[in-house]
Amino acid sequence: MRRKRMDEVKALKKCDHPNIVQYIEHFFDYENSNLIMEYCSGGDLAAFMKEVGSVPQDISQVWIVDLARGMQYLQSKRIVHRDLKPENIFISTVQSLKIGDFGLARCFERY
């Protein structure tokens, strides 16, 4: 478990982008590994969609661009998320999405 969490920390430390949840700190004890991350007040996209149902077109267009920018940034840093789904996309404000949960992410040094 610790190895998996260290891969997540390694990926997050490489990231500094407005559409990626910001990593702040991590610490381990004998039973747990803990990450301190940026707070996204809107929760995750899956819960939002269950509650609201549909999103207006103007907001969904902005969200698609946010996701594309976030994924393009990860690719430029040679990070593969490997678990992109609505539960791992967070709403920081009504007009902004952030990619999070890098538990399955992998970093590649070269192609």
C-alpha cells in the first residue's frame, strides 16, 4: 500500500495546474497514509450529476475545456491518470473542474 501511495505522491508533486487538484502535504504512520489536498467545495462530478441531473450547455462547454487542459498538462508531464471518471473529477467552483485521485497514476521518465 505504501508503494502505491508513493506513486500517487510522485505524480502529484509534478503537478501545478489550475485544473489539477493541488497537492499540499503527505504523512505516514504505522497504519495509515494521509494526503492533504486542496479543498474543492463543489464535491465530485458524479454526486453533482445525481443531484442536479443536467448541466447547462455554457457550463458544460467550460468543463470540457477544463478537462482537456488538465489532461494535456498531465500528458506534458508524462503522467497517465488511468482512472478518469466522474467520481475523480472535482468541482472547485461552479465554473471550474479539477482532476483528482491519482491513486492509479503512473509517471514515465521517457517515451
